Amino acid sequence: MTTIADERMIPATVGTTQATMKALVYGGPGQRTWTSKPKPVVRDPGDAVVRITTTTICGTDLHILKGDVPSVTPGRILGHEGIGIVESVGAAVTAFHAGDRVLISCISACGICDLCRRGMYSHCRTGGWILGNTIDGTQAEYVRTPHADTSLYHVPANADEDALVMLSDILPTAFECGVLNGQVQPGDTVAIVGAGPIGLAAVLTAQFYSPSAILMIDLDANRLKVAGDLGATALIDSSDGLAVERVMKLTGGAGVDVAIEAVGVPATFDICQAILAPGGRLANIGVHGKPATLHLEKLWDRNIRITTRLVDTAATPMLLKLVSSGKLQPAKLVTHRFALGDIMKAYDTFGNAAKERALKVILQNG
Amino acid sequence: MTTIADERMIPATVGTTQATMKALVYGGPGQRTWTSKPKPVVRDPGDAVVRITTTTICGTDLHILKGDVPSVTPGRILGHEGIGIVESVGAAVTAFHAGDRVLISCISACGICDLCRRGMYSHCRTGGWILGNTIDGTQAEYVRTPHADTSLYHVPANADEDALVMLSDILPTAFECGVLNGQVQPGDTVAIVGAGPIGLAAVLTAQFYSPSAILMIDLDANRLKVAGDLGATALIDSSDGLAVERVMKLTGGAGVDVAIEAVGVPATFDICQAILAPGGRLANIGVHGKPATLHLEKLWDRNIRITTRLVDTAATPMLLKLVSSGKLQPAKLVTHRFALGDIMKAYDTFGNAAKERALKVILQNG
Amino acid sequence: MTTIADERMIPATVGTTQATMKALVYGGPGQRTWTSKPKPVVRDPGDAVVRITTTTICGTDLHILKGDVPSVTPGRILGHEGIGIVESVGAAVTAFHAGDRVLISCISACGICDLCRRGMYSHCRTGGWILGNTIDGTQAEYVRTPHADTSLYHVPANADEDALVMLSDILPTAFECGVLNGQVQPGDTVAIVGAGPIGLAAVLTAQFYSPSAILMIDLDANRLKVAGDLGATALIDSSDGLAVERVMKLTGGAGVDVAIEAVGVPATFDICQAILAPGGRLANIGVHGKPATLHLEKLWDRNIRITTRLVDTAATPMLLKLVSSGKLQPAKLVTHRFALGDIMKAYDTFGNAAKERALKVILQNG
Amino acid sequence: MTTIADERMIPATVGTTQATMKALVYGGPGQRTWTSKPKPVVRDPGDAVVRITTTTICGTDLHILKGDVPSVTPGRILGHEGIGIVESVGAAVTAFHAGDRVLISCISACGICDLCRRGMYSHCRTGGWILGNTIDGTQAEYVRTPHADTSLYHVPANADEDALVMLSDILPTAFECGVLNGQVQPGDTVAIVGAGPIGLAAVLTAQFYSPSAILMIDLDANRLKVAGDLGATALIDSSDGLAVERVMKLTGGAGVDVAIEAVGVPATFDICQAILAPGGRLANIGVHGKPATLHLEKLWDRNIRITTRLVDTAATPMLLKLVSSGKLQPAKLVTHRFALGDIMKAYDTFGNAAKERALKVILQNG
């Protein structure tokens, strides 16, 4: 099995005569700069180089900036979401050509290895989440995307870029890790804990399966209101610590069929455990930094199932269809819009999400 | 919804003129006696009264005797497994008649309520695990079985009672909670932690799906040997605390597709978490008295699934077919045999399982 | 296994002193009368007698009147759909009591037999479709319903009877046989052949799974228009015999993911075969009187699946939830309304469906 | 989407200076020769050239020779099964290198297109069954295999080539089209119609799921005996036209859960339809040249499912594991063995299968 060219192995001098571009570069915990970097080139036969037209910032990028993601080293260009125009492709790329408008998936997948063949692209032996993590990412004027044939998607004509950039990460993440893994079925009662962009994307995509109720649990009144606008049928303010009691009351003591964890801390995972009906599914989306307590002494005989998942983006073609047909309108998650050159300011806004009432911020290049 | 007659509500004097029988009666923690009790009678239209011909003792019965199961109160006849002959049935029973030889399921199910209609008999609104728990059980000369139509099974002619009594509880438990929930598939690598009767029943029933390897992990050399005789392909002595390392080595660092927890303590649940491959399934069978630590900080992106389940016995008809066709030979789990009148001695033997090399003990009545 | 009391076996003299009621009685091909019949009584312990408040007429009733259903013999009261108030119940009925408002399922199921235990209520050993077929049905002032515990459903307070009577048959039929068997998934392209009440119910319930396109194919302009109002995204008039060509053009030559046959003749089954994409599912709902030609010479390597099904009504509890939550509005299928005493006129209207623009006709009793 | 180099488009003069090899060449209906052909070379970046060490003959090759497969044109080298050593690879091939010992799948798949992404490799936009069909095949000293990364498999060390060459086509075909599509479950009753190599491979692979009975139906006493040796539990000689009656009698009138059609003519498809129990699955494997009559007038309410499939070879990695672990022993299907140079004689033997008692013939090269 071959491996992807790792930029850390390539001496800095290699790029000296290269063209340059501007990019958002991680400089260690708390440090980010909008600065010049060499413009990327095709290195492996499966690569494409894409000129970014639209990108965005993910909650994960804030985690990186806190120093919480050790795989990201100083000097790395951040970003794993984007839309752009193909500039050039390697010799082995067959599905894309220069000039094609493409959606960049947050997951790079070879399509060949045993895990890709099982649809588990997130664990591709030479891919997975590498963009803006172990190789340079999309918050830049250009990006090199490995395994282009299986990691890019053609953008339908006339498609709305604001909507589509939501399909790089948060829509497939909410759908695959939350809705699909939670096996949401018609008539189900679904609780979603956390009304950030991912939790709200779960509100949107849970409706693909016509649950009879969607309960949103969060601390932030504004975000709860947005959840209601997007389709949540009950809004539960958990700031007084009584979310579990409220859910049990709302469900007549039965609990919920599906609990979707979209925060990533023990307290919210606890809420999810406590509200599951017998036969219920707990679908974790949150990125956890600590263990949780699993109450097996209560759950061992409850016929429940708990799932975790890193998004595989296997659902991306389906999501593209539903955006094209107008059934899915992810642009509703966009609250702010900046020029790519103003990305430092965009980070400030996104980093103060509660105060700024920010969900997703769009960055446009030219 | 009606409720099942609860014997605790019925004054002791009711039975004074009834015929009596002998039964194994729980007297509080550490206390059991083989003593006289009123012979049961039909109370609800759906009841059957069955004369026990074969019964056995479950690990759960030992837990009850330790005082670990608060729903079991002093005076209760224990036992939730058995074969017998129907003595009499209530007016609503249509599928069974006096004289029929029947297998008694450890789960009583009405077949009507919302949870039964979803196949979750274990959580039947008026049933579930009640025999030898909240109503009198099968370690007696006679037992009253509620919801007879949906909780008894006709015994095929010429069937071996030793084999069939394993179908009251441990075979469906191992199969449904371990093998089915673990989604064992052809070619899979399966690890089973715990080589007690349930873990060994998982070895037998995992083979229904042709895994390429079955790794058994236990502390007891004799039980490991039995596991090997029943079909385990690798035997891992975990007494030195290095089970995880051994599994990872045996799997070339990949981990296992399915980990089946058949003990019920945090340490064994930990082993299961640690050996799962990406995409792996952890199927809990063990009865847990304490919480476990769930390592979400490692597992959140591993695409794993964890399940719990109280046996539904939905698989019992299928297991009966496989015993009849000779594909399943659960009598291999029987190590000792007693007359029902010697049940006190049988408990002594079963309670010293390691020393006595006991797995399942058969108790025969007449 | 016991059998359901068959009224044909009971001498006519039995009812002489019984109270009487009015009922729609089949008198042989082409013959129906609204006439007096003995009011039914509880015969088996599992029976309920229900006073009908709302009923309706099914396309199958018209087939019976043509003499196409040999199991229906002269003297039979027709009808297998209805809402009513329980009058009396047998000794074994536990979930319903006199005065309860109930939905009557078109399928009677014992809940006990091997096929019921597998959820295949339609093939219950002592039930299935018997109402208005082998026992007297619901187009009457009263009806006896066997297996009441597993064949009736409590009606939610404040529920709309017009909507709910659609749940006796056509909604679960369209959903289970068409949508579930067709495995409609988000983003799919679904074609439905036949815009009668069942096909239109398939339009409503296919939307539970968010297909990107629903193509309705029919000969009747009015029914096509209704399909569009209910959610079909493309309307294909097949009167010129070019439906296949139109579907292929609309799908860019790809064909459809799901084809739902809702007519029941060889020609419409042929359309379904011809428009399936590789990997497509053909879900038959139609009642067929003749064989069809299966083009295995074209289909053997197309990875398709064809299903048939008699409705099991296993989905009825879910459909009740979605009606209660307002996500499903089957009352849209009601075009006409009569007093039960005017059922002869209602049959005339329903029998001239095209001219009368009739879909479902509601019959109300008192 | 790029297309695979089609050799028909390349002028014959191109190969004039190439090295030559020997190959079995189709010359039109009834015509085959073992003759010299240019040795293939890498043309596309995803190609490998493989030196064949073992190959075999498929029933499909006989169909081609009868002229039944119009996509095969005179001059084509036949064969779509084989094991060999990689000679050279194109620039885009990453998983294989010269010297690797490989299993060649009968299906070539790009891994990139929409259908490959759904696991439907058989319908790959630029692949599918092309070897020995629209491009030159494996009955030769060398073969060019397109899409090498996703169409070849590493052969485990010490593996038996006789066994493995059965994994090019017949084992995955019988398993995927018959056993998987038939959803064989533990305890099921399975009927297989046709005891040729494919039907016998279905006997082997149906046992992965522990059915309680496997009924083999065929006209040939020798093949029935082999089926019994491989695990069939009942052997039904259909030469008197009474196969249906025998199956119904053997199943106590119930019919079978799964019927696998492994012949490809209307008469055997009819048997399958007639023996299905309610809820049964009919899995077609046979290659059909004519339509069949589908008895919808009997089947519309039987809750059955009929599937067709061209093998996707998605199960090949799993089958490799089960061969390595010794659970699957496909070499039992090998009856004859020839040197590759004697392939003309091998065809004679295979073409007289009944008389020669031939199942699979092995051809070895050096």
C-alpha cells in the first residue's frame, strides 16, 4: 500500500521558486496568521489542485487553535471544507479535469483499500481526515486534494455555493453519524443534544425520515429558536439541569427512540443515556476529549445501541441530489459572509458564536 | 392494559386447602430451602400450569442468592428455565392443551403490547423476565406460566430434554444478545470474553455465521479447553492482564470485528473496548452491577457500535429447528445431572463451578 | 391451533331471536343489497363486537362484486375498513373494553402463530384478510372482529375519523407493499404506476423517506392532477403508450430506483420492469388476476428485486403517530361523503370513479 | 468518465513487433483455437499485465461458443477466471507490483463511478464483466487487467491455487446472487435448483448461514450425489417432473424459505416460484435467454421477493478469509486437471460434463 506524500517530509527549500498564495496558517496554540505560502502542485498521480472559491470554518478548527488536536503541527494550513475550480490533475485522475467546479469532501479516500471497499472512507488506509490536519487544507487560495477521483464531487450547474459548502462536512456528518447511525424511522421521537451547526444539520437531515417529534436540547435561547425554525418540534432549555426530566415528561415517561449527541462532553452524553427508551439508539457525533461514564448497571437490559462514527461522506452524492431537488436547504445555516482575505475577522466572529449569533460563516474568494 | 396476577398481593391463607408440591424457595440473601409450597393453579385466562420434568440452575440464580437482585423477595420460588408437561390451561389459551410437552421460555410475553409487537418481548408491558423473579419459577414440581400461548413452545417428538432446557435461556441469550447484536458475519474475527455457560453458548451460536476466527478469553484453563472443544480457534488466558496485547498480536494489530462481553464487570468490558477494530461491534451480554468507563476520547471516531439487550427469545423457534436438525448440540454444555429432589446439592456443585468443573447442571423430576 | 368460528358453518336458525341490524350484503356477481341481518355477538373469547361509526368502500369490494374473488360467497356482509365503538368483548380480550373507540384493521391476526411472530400478520394461520371475505365485514351497523387484541387499535382523542379510516387498509397497504418493500431512500427516484387511492397513498407515504423525485404514471388527467397536489414531482400521461420512453427521458436514461405497481394488470407490470435502473426495486401492490411476463432475458444481470405482499398492517401504530403529529394527512384522499344508509348510492359513485372524480368515499353511521 | 481502451478500436498492425503468446481464441459460433496472439501490454495507467498460472473454463464460455453472447466477437481471447503473477503495472496502480501473486476477479471495477461507490461493481461504468467478453481474457499465457487496484486480490501465502481460482467467479456468484440475495438465515429451508458448479457452490456457501435443510433438485444422479457429499440434506431427482410435489411433501406442505435458481430456463424458474413459502425469497443466478411466466395471480399476496444479480465480487475478500481459515474448501469442485496447452482437450471434457462427470477443470501454466 502506497502512502500519501506527507508535506512534513519535504524540505522547505523545495518551494522557493514556486508561485505563492495566501493561506490561513496555524502557528501553535492560539496562533493563526493569514500569510503567504507556496502554491500547491500535483505530487501524486491521484492529486488535483483546486482554486478555492468558497470555504468556511468548522468548530474543529477552533479545537485545533486551542491545541487540542496534536496531529496538527505549526505551519499547517487549516480548513477541510470548500468549493473550487480544478486547476490541474495528476495522471491517474480520470473523473475530473481542469476547469471543473468541484465540492471538496472533508474526507480523502483511496477507494481501493479494505476499509474504503467497506464504505468506511473515514478510515481509509492512506486518507481519512487529512485536509487541514496532516496535510494543508482549504482555507487558502489553492489546495492540493489527494485521491481526487474519490474525494471530489462535480457541482451541479446553477447550484448555490453557500448551500454546497455545507456538504463538505457538517451535513454528511450530522446525517451519517447522527441520523443514519441513529436509525431514525418514520414516527420516531428524536432528541438532539446541542444546537450548534452540527446539531442543526441533524434537525434538517432527521426530517428525511419523518420522525413524529424532534426535541432540541441546548443552553442558548437563540440557537433553540433557530432549531425551531428548522423543524424541531420541542425546544428544551437545559440551563437549569432539568433536561432529562423535561424529556421524560414530554414523552409521557417513555423516553426517546433516538438520542443524538452533538456536543462532545460527558454531561451531554449522560443526558442521552438517561432519556433512551428501551430499544433506543444513542448516536454520538460529538468529538470527545474525555471518557464518559456508561451506566451499564441501568442499561445492560435495555436493548439499546450506542454508535460512534467519523463521517465517511458516503452520503454526499445523495445529499447533492436533495440539494438539487430543493428538498434540503442547508444555506439556512449560514449567518455571516466574508471575503477570504478577511478570514482573520471571520475567525473572531465564529469564535464568539454565542455573542455574534454565528452559525456558519462563508468565505468567498474573488 | 391488564396486569399479571402478582402473587405477593394474594394472602397466604388462599392456598391452605390447595395441593402442595416441593420447591426451591429463596429466603433472603444466602438462604435457600427445598420445601413445600402450594401447587399453583390457573389464575388468568392466558395461564398454563406445567409439571416440570427437567430444569436447571442459572448464574442469575446465584446472583439472587447473594441478594443482588432486589426484585426477588423472600418466599419466591426460583428458576426460569425448564421443560415439562402441561397440566391445565386457562380459557384463553389456544395453542397448548393438557398433556403437551413444552419448553418454558425464561421470558413471558403477551404478544399484544407495543413492545411485543416490535419483537421486544423482554420488555413486554405485562411480562418480560418474571419467572423466578417477580412470580414463582421453575425450580419446583409445578409452575404457573402466564401468557402461555406466546411463552411456551411445543417440544419436537424424540427431542433430547438436556439439549432443549438450554433453550429456555442461555442459548437464546448468547445468540440474540451476543451473536445477533454483534452482527457476526462470515469471515469475521470474533472475540468472546468469558467462558462460562453463556460465553460457551456464544461459541456454539457464533458458528451459525461462519466467522473465520473465534478468540475465547478467560482466566480458567478448564473452561478455555472446553471453548476450544466447542469451536473456539484461539484460547487466551487473561490471568496475567495481557489479554488485549495478545488479541492485538493475533489479529496483526487490526483488532476484532466483534467483541462479546459475557462476564458483566468493568474489567471485561474494558477489554472489549480496547480490542475493537474500526467498524467493530461490542455486544454486551453480561449483567452489570456497576457503571463502566466508556473511552469516548478514543472511540468517538472509530465507527463502533455497542449494544445491550435482555434476551427476547424471539430466536427460540429457530433454535428449536437447529437442535432438531442436529446442527446445534447444546447438551455439550451439561456437566452434571441430579434428581430434582437433590437440588440443594446441585446448587452446591454449581456454586463451586471452577472447582467442580461445572457448566450446566440438569435437574430431573421423575 | 384453534380456528376462527366460520359463520358459514352455523345454521341460519341460530340467529332467529337475535337483534337485527342493517348491512350491505353480497348476493353473487353484480348483486348487492342494504338489508337486515342478525346483529353479531361475541363467539370466541378473543372477539370484540364493534358498532361502526365510519366505514368506506375499497376497490377490492368492486372486484368481489364482479365475482372475481371466489372466497366471498353470497350472503356475506362486505367491508374490511372501519372505525367504531366497542360494544362487547370476549373473556380473553385484555386491551379493549366496551366504550373504547377503535380503528379496525383490514387484517385480523392472532399474534401467536409462527407467521404472526415473524410480523407476517397477513398470513396469520387463523386470520389474515377475513373481514368482508370469509367472515362478515364492516359495511354494517355492527361487526364482530376476531383476535381483537391484535387487530384493533385505540383511536387517539380528537382524531379525525375521515383520516383514520384510511388507516384500516389503503395507507398501510401503500406504505408496506409499495414504499417499505420498495426500500425508498432519501434522494431516490420513485415511479408509481396507477393514481387510484392506493397509488395516491403511495405518493403520500413515499415522502416519509424524502425521495428526490416521484413520477406518477396514469391515464386519467384528474387523478394525475391530484397526484401532483399530493407531492408527485412529475406527471406522466400513459394513454399514448409511451410512458416508458418518457420515464427514461426524464431520468436521463438511467431509469428509476423504485417502481411501484398499483394497478394489477400485465401492462402496468411491464412498464415497471422496463423502467428499473440497475439495482432497482419493483414493489408490486396490485391485485393480479393473470400471470405477467417476466423479462429475465433482460433482467437476470440487472441486480433488481421484485416484491409482492399482502398488507400486514404492522405499520399501523407508526401511521397513527404520524396522523396524530400532523405529518400525514390522509383525509386528502376523501372526495365524497354519505350516510351509511346511503351506501347503495355510495357504491354507484365509487363504481363510476373516473366520471365522478371519486377517490375514497366516507360512510358515516349516526 | 474515461473509457477503457477497447481492443477492437486498435488496428491489428499495432502489435506487429510485440512478443507473442498462446491463447484460446473464439472464432465465431462453434469455433475455438489455441493459437498465437500478441502478448498484452499496459495501455491505461490503471492496468496490470498478469502471467497466468492457473485458469479454468466456465459454463458461460460454452454459451459464448454456441453464439449466445453477441457482445463476444470473433478474435476474442476467452476466459474470465484466473490466478497469476503480475508482470507489469501502469503508473496509477498502487496496490500491486511486479512479482505479486494475484487472483483475477471476473469483474473489473473502477471503484470511482456512482455504481461502484454503491458496491455494484458488476455495473461499473467502465468495467463490469469485460474480461473474455469485450476485452481479451484469461485463457492465455498473459492477460491485461484494467482497473487493477480494484479488480485483483493478493493471494495469501501457501494458498491452494485450485481452491482460489474458484474465487474468480463461481464462489462469489453463488454466494452473492444465490445465498446473500436469498437472505439465507439460520434454521431456513433452502432449495437449490441445478447441481452444476454454480449450484454446488451455492450448497457450499449456503452453509455459511446454517440453514436447517438444503434441498438439491437436479436431473443428474451423479451431480445429486456430489451435492449430498458437499452438504445438501435432501436430493430430489426432477427427471419425472414431480420436483414441486416432492419439495412440498418434504416440507410438510409449507414450501421453502429460499429457492435458488441455478440453471437459467423457464422450467426451473417455474419450480422455484411454485415451492416458495409465504415470505420466501427466490434468488436467481441462472443466465436466462428467454422470458419466464411470473405467476402474479398466485404470488401477489404471498409476501415473496425475487432477485436477480450479476456477481459484484464484493464478497471476494471475505471468501479469501474463509479459504485461508479452512472453513471453505472450494477445491472439492475440481474434477479434472490439464496443462494450459491442452485447453482444447479440456474444453471437450467440460463440454461433455454429464458423461465425463466434470465439474470444474483446472488448467495449469508451467
